[in-house]
Amino acid sequence: MDHSIGLRPPVSETVYVQTLNLICGALLLAAVLILWRRELAAIVRLLVVQGVLLAALAALLGAREGSSELYAVAAGVLALKAVVLPAVLRRVLRDTGEVRETEPLVNVAASLLAGALLTLLAYAVSRPLVALAPSPATQALPVALAVMFLGFFVLVTRRRALSQVVGFLLMDNGITATAFLATSGVPLIVELGVSLDLLLVVLVLQVLTARMRLTFGRTDLDELRELRD
Amino acid sequence: MTGSAVTVGALAAVTAQLVLVVGGAPLLAGLMRQVRARLEGRVGAGVGQPWRDLRKQLGKEAIRPDGSSWVFTAAPRVLLASTLLIAAVAPFLSTVSPLDGVADLFAVVALLLLGTVALAVAGLDTGTAFGGMGASREITVAALAEPTILLAGFALSARVGSSNLAALVEGMLTAPGQVLSPASLLAAVAFAVVVVAETGRLPVDNPATHLELTMIHEAMVLEYAGRDLALVELASALRLTVLLGLGANLFLPWGVATTASPLPLLGAAMLFAVKVVAFGAALAAFEVFMAKWRLFRVPELLAGSFLFGLLAVSASFFLA
């Protein structure tokens, strides 16, 4: 008998498409909820959910391709995005004692409407990309782009240092999802490099936040407007 | 079966549905109050209390404030009639209905809005400060909530290619995998927020309060008494049941009969009752953990549900 693997995909087509769509829908939902919620602790919990979903996406693609490397990527994503980074954020949260994003530059109702526009924009700009190679994974590409745009929006409109880190992480989640969906999984070495960069950035931002709190007593980034001796 | 037998069966189905919804709506309201009371550590008045209240109020004279016009008298009847019409045409028990042509998503939303506007106009008609305040708040909430219902419906109808409610339910029944698709999940979240807003539950409005600063729905109906009040109370219980039923059957359509024969209808009636009771109890339990939001935060909630509706529509076009 033939012992080679991969003649038949291990997951049936309909289950794969359904799960893929469900994961992508949940990713987008979590991103929108991050835009909606004000409590920073709840936002960190939503980031954990997104990390788990991204790991599930990588694992699903791994099962589809029958590749053990993607399972390793999934485990790495899970460890970094669902455990390590949220732990760092929670530590910042505990140290600063800030419970909620008090005054975003754009109020929540308006930013939700902006989120709607950004999602439509993501669909509009990714149409040529999807048309290049239509498959269930690339058809979900607009969702990943929308998560990226929402992350960028959070990064631009929030004032607290922690919220901006959240925006940065949201944007990175979008980029990771785009990579997974567009290429059916990224090589382990690329994912490893990106993850280490990300971890480093968040650690640097944590140190920055701590210094800011020592200097100003709070982490409103508007305090950083003037240069001082 | 001959054509006339089908029609008779379908008519029987509509009658059974009306009896079930009208008889069950006050019981559902009573059940939700009871769940809430128990969770808050109170004994509660019992599930049958709304029916006892209705019977008492129906035996009393309807007192109308001085200077109020026919609008005040007509509003409860318009509200009740429009809600009863929705209860008759919606595919709660069977997708075969002689009123099928009327069971359109847009018609149902228009009927809902007709009732809301009738009550708001009546609130203005009394000329009291509370009536006007309640009317202005109710219309603000309704204006923000109605587009979301339409969007959630669009998301479901884009797949089926029809805005007929029975066709939507049948489309879900033939493709059970759609229940877990992102479009219907997002639409379900949007619809749930709208149900909360439209029926005046927490955190948008507190149905148990008469505190002047916070009430929305109660402020409009403050001047009603006796029979008229009974009509308003019955209509608002009916609205809650109808919206919960629509949500249950559009998003979890299992058990809805596709024929008009008695046995599937009986099963559909029981399953429908179970689904609505489960949703109602869940809503009541959820309310225990919520505080009423400031009025100015309500648009935030509705903007969120509008966004979910929009995402559902775009997901149903692009993802599936």
C-alpha cells in the first residue's frame, strides 16, 4: 500500500472552510470589541482570545497542509501571543494602576463607525489580491487586513501608553493573519524572527511606560510633546 | 393532501401560533421577572402575575387625561394590532403560511416602528413633561436600532436571495452549517443588542423603574390607566416574545415545521416555546449582572451593534 502522506487532505473540505471562516469571523469580532471596550483588563483578555485564534488558524492550516512545521509555528504563536505578551501587559497594568482608557482622541461611537469604514476599505483594497488566487483562505484575507487597519486606528487614536501597545499588537496580529492566509503558512524561521522582534518591542515599551510613570505619574503620551533637560 | 386541506392546515397553524404567542407572552414576562427575583434573592410574584395584572386592569375604567385627543386613545390599539400582525405572519411554527406574502423582513420592521411611533405620539399628546421626554428618548433609541435590525436581516437574506422571513428560515434549515458561519454569528450579536434596545431591557432601559431621570418606555405610558394600560402592557410583552421568537427562529431554526400537518406543528410549538423561554431566562439572568447605562452611552452600544450588522453583511458577501 501507499504509505505517503498528503494524497488526501486530513481535513475534509467543508469542515476546513467552515472552521476557517469561523476563526476569521471571531478574529474580526475580537478586534472590534477591543475598539469598543474601555477597561484595559478586558482589552488584554481579548488579545489573549485573538492569540488563541491565531494559533488555531496556524494549526488548521498545518492540518490542511499536513505540515508539522506549522504546528510548531502554532505552538510558538500560542505561547507568545496568548501567554507571554498578555502577562507583560498585565504587569504594566498592575504597576501603572490605570484601569481604563479615559479619553480617547475619538469617542467610542465615532471610532466604531470608523471601524465599519475601515472594514469596508479592507474589503475594497483586497479585492485584486483575492482575485489573483481565489481560495477559501485568500477570501478571508480582507478580515486580516481589517484587523490590521483597526490596530492602526487604535494606535493613532488612543492616549495611554498601554492602549497604544495594544494597538501595535492588534496590528501585528493582523499582519500575522495576513501572512498565514496569503501564503498558507509561513516558514518557522520567519515566524521566529518576527516573534522575537515583537517581544523585544513590547519589552522596550514596557520599560518606557515604567519610566514615564516614574517621571510624570501617568502614561498619557501627550506629556511627551515637549523636550526637557 | 389537496390544496384546500393544505390551506386549512396552514390557517390552523397561524391560529395556533397566535394563541400560543398571545397566551404565552405575559407568562414569558412573568417568568423573566421570576428568574430575576430568584437570582436577586427575592421570592417573586410568580409566573402568572402578569396575567393576573392584565385581568385586573381590563376590569377597570380607562381614565384619560384632560385635553388629550383621539391619538392617546388610538395608540395602544395601533401598538397591539401591529404587534399581533407580526405575531400572525412571522414563521414561528411553520414556514407554510397563507400570509406568506406579508411575512417580509421590511414589513415586519415597518410594523415594529409603527407601534413605537404610535406610542411616542401618544406620549407627546398628553402634553406632560414626562410624556415628551419619554417620547424623545424612545424615538432616539428606535432611530438607532431599526437600521441595525435591517442590516442583520440583510446579512441573512443576502445568502438566500430573498427578504421573505419564511424563505430565510427555510434557507437556514436546508444548510445547517450556516448557523455557525461568521455572518450569522455577527448578525445574531447585532440582533441581540437590538432586541435589548427595542424592548427596553437593561442596560438601555430598566423595565422595573419609575424614576423620572432614567425611564424611557415607562415615561411614555405613565398616563395610561385601566383597559388602555392593559393593552399597552400586553403589547410590550408581545413585542418581547415576538422579537425573541424571531431571533430564535432566524438564527436557530431547528424544529420549525415545513409542512402544515399536525404532528410537526405540535413539535414545532413545543420547541419554539422551549427556545423562547430559554432566551428569555438567559436575558433575565444577564440583566441581573448589568446596571443601566447613562442615556448618552446608549448610542455607543447601538453604534457597536450597527457595526456588527455591517460586518455581518460584508462577511456574508465576501467570506462565504
